[in-house]
Amino acid sequence: VSLVLVIDDELAMRTMIERIVRMDRHEVLSASDGNQGLALCLAHQPDVVITDIIMPDREGIETIREIRAAQPSVRIVAMSGAPTLNGVSFLEIARQAGADAAVQKPFRPAELIASLRPAAN
Amino acid sequence: MPRESGLVTRAVTTPTPRPKRQPSPAPVSESTSRHLAGRLQFLDLQPIKDRYKGDWEQTSARIDRLVRMRIERHLAPGDVCHRVRPTEHVIVFAGLSTDAAQAKCELITREIAQAILGDSDADELPIDVKLLPIPADTNIADADALGRALSKAEQDEAQKQPHVGSPENVANCADPPPPTFSYEPMWRPGRGVICSYRCRASFESEPSSLQRDFAVLAAATKQARRLMLEGRTLVIGVPVAFESLARYNERREYMRLLSELPQPARKLLVFELGALPEGVPQSRLQEIVGPIRQHCRAVIAELPSRVTTVKNLQDAAIAAVGIDLGADECAAEQSLFEQMARFCGVAGRARLPAYARGVSTLSLAAAAASNGFDYIAGTAVMMPLDEPRRIVRFGLTELYRPRA
């Protein structure tokens, strides 16, 4: 059992991810923006962070950078439904910023669970 | 005190011919009890002497012609111009408001300085501008009578001023510093470039919207000329308030200044109509947009984010619509996210490109790009520049590049 932190500003999406993660027998913390997520991350030191990219009050890429700097060993999964701009996607930038995996929204539960596994198991 | 020179002597012995459009000496505005006279005075001729070495007699004659031509280009029917003193020209304006007359005088002095010393050194030539009301019964066709009326107006004004001497009075009498201009890069996320720059003016004390708009126009046209000469194809955004163009006289003057720009330079300008009154009839909008549209690349409009339809703007040939996210400094980012999504939907339904200004955080920039805004500007994208320089490749990688 691992501790997973879910950061997403959309309540419906956050609830769905929490459910998927719990089904895979992990404990879950959740935050609705990057600032809150960063605070929870520093306080609870989760094993995995799943974060959205487009969020108010500190968006995903900044959050990933900060978390990676504070906790180099944490596994970070970025997720986004944002389009590719001029051939570059937000998820590519997330990987460059320190994300270990990236999941394009909408995703299947198995995809999300697979992205957790290397660290969660 | 102005330094007298050879330029002066020649001018005194050879009176300045009157402009071609010299009107009859009838009062300029019969509905008012006074005329509005703009006095342009060279405060220091030394920069000219330093630049044009050699025969000062010839130089002064050339400068004299050049100054006269620059002023005459700006005279509207009914305006009168005289050289009342060797280093001093006075223009009597027909039917211009104080703000418009002030803006016009400043534009003329800038053009004169640029014509004499070139764009880069124009600031070195001090030319004082002063607007003075003179009695309506002044015979404005007579330079001497005009000079006397001006002297009287100056004396009257001096009597109204508090006595100088105390530091606060000295500070009050000082001319306000000229505005500074900056150019806000507009990122085009879909193309991954910055090729448009929006002109902004900063004043020490808040001017009227008309003064601001004329100053911005003057700065933007100067940059457009430069870009044209350098063969660059950047676009300059020129904000202008709806109310500045709502009155016929001001609109005519604005259009005249714009029409003086060469056609290729005009094609580098995009006018951004701001502060549109709610429910403005489409015919009125067309009346305002139509004349500008002929002299520029496009006309766009900045709107409050609460608008629910922009169909009337599309029908009035508005080419894009935008919002200023920085307008409400207290707004939470979550609410700005919602405003952006809503506004993009409104613009999309009318098939108009959308832009967002005042994007101050990466969250807003990312959300704006993700929502589909066609142009995004603000400090989160790039800080304003002192002048538009070149097309910049700018994509998500550059947006997220760590900055100092």
C-alpha cells in the first residue's frame, strides 16, 4: 500500500481518480490546486503524485518542478487533456520538468494504474 | 531662456509666409467666446547648431522652411499659423478641444524635432508647447495682434498662478515628464510565434483618454515607419478608446494623422477599440470602424468578459475580440479560468479569433493556450519591450523555460 496524492482542480475528475487509486489498494490524499498540492506533498511525503497541468493557483508544470526539487525520489504522474500546441504538448513539457509518466485525458483506469506501478509496487 | 541665434535674425527680417490654407480673419468658433492658441517655442537651438555645422544662415533658412512645412501639414481648414517671435510659432485651432489641440501640438513638435535631428536624437531638441485661450475678438489673421493677445493671456495666467519660491510651487510649475511607451508581446500559441506587439503609454499623471490615444498613435506610427523602412512585417496593436473616436472632430483629426502614414506602414497597424459602451448600435459602430478600417490592417475590440454575444461586432468588420484578465486585480484565478472558457465560447460562436491580455501567471497562460485563445499577452508570457524588434519563436517550451 502506497500513499498517492491527487492534484486536480476539477472535482469530478479528482473523485474519479481517487476511486481508481483506492481500487488498486492505495491510500489517497487530494488537493484542488498546485499550492495546496505542494503543501500536502511536503507535509505527508507521498510515494506518488498524480497532477493535472492546467490548474489555477500554481499550475501543474510549476508544481512538478517544485515537488521534484523538494522530493527527488517521489514518482510523479502528469495528466492533461490540453491540446498539442505547435507540435509540443503540455505532457512533453511535464516530462522535461521532472514527471516520470504522463497520461493523456481521457484515460482508462488501467492506464492510470499502470502509470503508478513502478513506484507504487 | 531661449538662446537667440542667426536663425532668429533672418526670420525677423523675412516674415514667415502664411500657410496656403489661411482662412479669413473671422472668429474660429463663433459659438465660443475665445480661441485656443497653441504656442510652440524652441527653447534651445544649440542641438541644431551642433548638428548642422557650417553656414548658419543657410541652415537657419532650411530649418525655417522645414518647420513651416511640418506645421502646415497639420493645419485643418480654419486653422491659422503665425511666427510671432523668431523662435516661436503660434497655431490657432478651429474647433478642437483642449485635449485634442494639446495632443496635436505635441505631435507636431515631435515631428519637427525628428525632422531636424532624426528619430534617435529628437529628444535632444527642446520645444515647449503651451495652450492659451485668447479673446474671440482677436484678429487672428494679424500676427502682431495675435502676439499681443498671447502676451496678455500669458500675463493673465501668470497672475492666476501662486507666487513661486516655495519648493511645492516650484514642483507644481514644472512640466510633467513626457510619457514613456512600451510594447507588449502578443504570443500566438497556435503558431508558436510572437509577431504582434501592443503599444502602451505610461504617464506620470493620468491623462484624458484622448491625450493617451493621440500619444499612443504618434508612438505607434513612428514605430510603423521604422519597421517599414527596415522591411519588417511585425504588427503593432494601437489601443484607442471608443469615446476618443466618438466625436467627429477628434475622429477626423485621428484619421488625418493616420492617413499621413505611408500605405505599407499602415498595414502594420491593428487598432484595438476599447471601452465600447454596452448596446452600442451597429450603425454607430460601423461609423467608427469603417474609416479606420480603410487605413490599417484590422480593427479588433476589447470587451468585458461578461459579454454573451459578439455578433454585432462581427457584422461591423471587427476582426478579433479580446479580454483583459488584469482588469480585476482581485479576481481569483478560478474565476478567471471560467471567464476565459466562457469568452472563448462566445468568440468561437461568432468565428472570431480571441485574445487575452493581462495574463500574469503561468496558470493563466497555460489555461488561455489550452482554451484556444489565438493571442495571449502578459508578464507571464514576456515582459513589455521598449520597441517591437523582430518575430520571436515562442512555444510551450519557451513559456515554461525557467526565468530569473
